[in-house]
Amino acid sequence: MTNEKRMASCKLHQSMKVMDAIQALERGATGIALITDNNDHLLGILTDGDLRRAYLEGATLDSPILPFINRNYVSVTPEAGRAEVIDLMQARVIQAIPIVGPDRRLLGLHTMHEVFGGRDRSNWTVVMAGGRGSRLNPMTETVPKPMVKVAGRPILERIVLHLLSFGIRRIFLSVNYMAQVIVDHFGDGSRFGCRIEYLREDQPLGTAGGLSLLGKAPEDPLLVLNGDLITEANLGDLLDFHQKGGYIATMGVRQYIHQIPFGCVDLDGTLLRRLQEKPVLDRWVNAGMYVLDPALLARIPRKAFDMTSLFENCIERGEPVGAFKVMEDWIDVGNHDQLLRAQQGNS
């Protein structure tokens, strides 16, 4: 059932009866009925608990639902990300959250099945969370960069929740700088509904060296993420792209457009050959997310080693290397300007 059809199956007009609400709960299988007016404004919800309370107050199957509508419901705007939706579902122990516009018009319905990707994936993920983040000083003098908060939530927690939304349940955090802060926050991952283990770097091992601490290689392609990303990238599509393409390694790439604020010139020695007024550069850049064939782990030394070196090695060997285009929101929180942008976008 598509999200649109599921929402339609759960929706009831305010003039309907208790029997209609029971049927809507059965049809939608989300534990919620959405009560609207003539203009599709969401007036409230009904759950099994609401109907039980209605019976205790003397309602029958033919009673109108209007007096029993729960108007104190949880909803989100269309801009809400997966992390926010998952957090609300876990905090309120609910299976579905309606999506409403600023005028309370019903626009959609988030379900637990949808936000958690519909199925578990056996892929392991390693998040590189050992960096010091000196460009974010003085903030990172007391907290590691991945634990800097954006809209009240650490960046690394956002990453973990994003992984969960795609059915990824086994997560390794590669830690070094102020590692205990991260360990104390996440523990074994049980409170997040996943298994979290730690790769402890005695010294900084770069963007790939921490993978040498895994011990054994996974059976399925390994997802690797930088620990300073704020993104809505479809990680399921990234893994499927890698698998279907038969690549030995895949890099997530993001389009970067920059306008040079000056008139540029092309020279031939001391001769001026060409003028360009404030040209625009359009390049694809490394988005800090990767999928690796398990066999590649044997090529990673237990020392400072960057992911770009691994990819260059694959290219030099003539091995197939994929580039997955990330079209969703993406911010690499590397400095104060990027942090401010992330905080404004998630406020």
C-alpha cells in the first residue's frame, strides 16, 4: 500500500460514526484514524484507546465520533526529517504521525514501516567519528565534533537515526578524540534499537585507517560515513546502486556550484587571451559516504590512511568504481559557517 493510499484508508470525515472509525483503524493498520473537516483540515485523531474511552462514556457503534476526537495529537510539517520523525515515534511510543501544513491541512502520514525503510539490511556501517574538529574551536575543546548539537541533537545521533531509517542495525563508531563522550552517549546502542560497537584509534587513522580495526570483514558491502554529515541521502539507494552496478567501491558525490566573485582572465605568457566575468564553477565533490567490497579491507593498513587513497588505488588497478549522485539535502559540518547553515536548516 502506498503512503497516499494508506492515508486515504485512515481518513474519516468528522460526521462519521464509531463503527466507521473501527473500520478505518482496521483498513489502515497503523493504529490511527485521521479526522478531517470538509476542507481536509486535520481536526484530530482516534486510536483504539480513544474508542475504549468512548465506550466507557456510553458510546455505541452508531454514536458520532466528533465528541471523542483526540485533539491533542502529535504531527510534523513536510520539512521534518527522518531523525525527527523517528525520535517522536520512539518518545511517544506511536506507530504513525500525520503530516500537516501551516493551515493544519492534512498532507500525508509517516508510518513506522515507512521511516524504517520497510526491511532490515545486513550491511554493516562504520561511522568515522574520531576527528578533533579543530576548525570548530573553541566548541570542540569540550566536545568531539560529531557530538556538536544541531537543533538540540548531536550530529552523530542524527547519523545513527538516519541509518536506522534504512534498516541498518549493526553500526561501528571509529573513535579517538574524547572517545568516552561518544561511548557514554550511545552505549551498546540498545536504547536506539541497534547494535553499536567501537573501533578505538590509539592515534588518528585518517578517513579510512580505522577500518583496519574491524578484525574480520563483513559478508556484505560495507557502508562508511564521515561523522560530521547532516544529510537526508537515500542510503538504501546508495547500497542498491553499488550492488547492481557490480562496483568494487562506490563514492557518494554531491554537486557543488560556486561563483567566482571576480572577473577572470586567461593568459598566454603576458598576453591576455580571454575574459570571463564572474564565472560559475560546477563540480561534483566527495560527499563523505562510501560503499566498499569487503575484500578491500585487506588493503587498508593500520596507520593513518585516507579513503581517497583507497579509491585512487582501485582506479589505478582498473577496477570498477562507482559514483552515486546525492540529490538530497547534504551539509558537511566542517567549520563554523557550515555549522550555522546546518543549525538554521534544522531549526
